[in-house]
Amino acid sequence: MTTLNKLLAIVLLLGLLLTLSSCQSAAKKPDRSGLAPEVAKYSEEPTISLYRCESGQVENLKLEQYLKGVVAGEIGPKFPMEALKAQAIIARTNTLALLEYENGTRGKHNTDASDDHTEFQAYDEKAVNDSISKAVAETRGQVMLNNGKFIYALFHSASNGQTASIEEGFPKLADKAPYLVPVPTDGISRAPEKYQAWTVRVPRSTVKEIMGPEAGNLDDIQITQTGPSGRVLTVKAGQATINGAELREKIGFDKLYSTQISKIEAQGNDIVFTGTGWGHGVGMDQWGACLMAEQGKTAREIIEHYYPQARISRIYQ
């Protein structure tokens, strides 16, 4: 064998060894140390049952397949890849958290999940495209954990300046999710114009019914307390006080866009709210994630920014 042939043989052998080493590394199981039992049990991809509200039928889907429809329903196919990947990690985390900590939709439909966003998560398999499929595939098995447990990975559409504390945006989960803390964000600059600054008129009679007879005629309605991000915590009228998030929920999430409200006043037959933003404000700001992705940030960097007290862990291959 000539010297040249020997060198070629050595190069080929080294290449083979490197390939085998890479395959072995890829085949290594995810690190499962420190996982809570409800997390550790997902050593393999689960199958979930999905109730289809329109047809009443039940579908059994592999989790990763189901997540494509969730990402499509929750953020849509047009966002940058790294924002889609962040949303995929959120969707996977939320699915398993809702199954483990809230019993999914078993009490209502005897299934793990439904395609109604008010019951579980949004789901739109018809909007799935190659980008969404890639985002789900590239984050396969990745979830967010805090102290080894699934987090409630809340998210919203757009915030102006800062995301909300859990007490501001989702007080019902305050005891369960103290790790959801406010962080700076600039999603409002990329959000649709109608959510950047808005004025919403709600019939005085509607607000009076919500706040009760102790609210009087509502002429003196005012913001009495705000939270760390400036969102409304309490509103007072007459002798009645109501939580800001509760008031928004009862008026309607699609009518009162957020609790980032700068002014509330009575005008004729209406109560007029002036504000900014879209959604409850907790967790990832989707338009902020879009902006970060456009600036070259990765999905991991986006997640670490909006969920600083969580860590990403791959729980199955």
C-alpha cells in the first residue's frame, strides 16, 4: 500500500469513527434527572385524544402531530421560524401541563383535549404549513420546567413596554405560577395598528350590571390600583370595587383588548376605556417574539427572555 493510499485509508477510518460517535451522541437519551414524576413518565411521545367540537368525533393523535395544529391556531403560519419554534415549545408544555394539572377536558368530553380554545387550546390543522411542521420537528420533545415540573406557559399577543405579572394578568393562577414574572418587551411596535392604541366604548348599563348596584351611576368610575407593568388591578365606582382582569373577562376579551388601560371615564350612555396592547399580558408576547426573531434571536433566547425562571428540557426523543 502506497503512502497516499495509507493516508486515504486513515482519513476514511477517522470519518467513520466520527460518524459513529455522532450517531451514538444523537441516540443518547435525554437527561431525566430532577424531573417530577408527572414529567418523568413521558419518556416516549404520547398519544392524546382530541374532541372535535363541530363533529362530536374523537381523534387519537401523536402529540407532535397535534402540536402542529395548535401552533397554527395560536400564532399562525406567517411568523418567523424562531418565533414559531418558541410557540411550539409553549404549546407542548401547555398541553402536558393542562393534562397533568388540570385533567385536560376529561370532565367535559372524556378526552385529553378539545379543539375549542376556551376549553383547551386553539387548533387549526388546515393552517399548518411547512414552516410550522419544521418548527415542531426541530423542537421535538422540548418543554419548559420549573423545579422539575411543567410550567403554565401563558402567552399573549402584544404588550406595550412590559409584560404583566401573574397577579395583574391571570390572578386565578397566581398561587400556581409565581415564576411568571414581568419582563421588558416591545411587541406593540410590531402589532396590528388597532391594538397599539385604542378607545373602547362599553354601554354604561353593561358595566353597571357587572359591578352591581353599589357602583351607583358610574359617574365617578376610576382606576384605583395598578400593577408593576402599569396594568389595572382594581377599578372603583361608588362603593363597588372590581379586579381589572375580572372586569375585562366579563366585558369580553374580544371587546376590551387588555388591562393596559390609561383612562376610564363615563361619557353619556357609555363607559370609555383608553388603552394599549392585546391579551392578558402574561408570558411570551407573540409580537415581541416576532420582533426578537427578526433581530436574529433564537427560540431558546426568546423563551429565556419571557420565562426567565424556567428551563428548556427535552423529555423524549
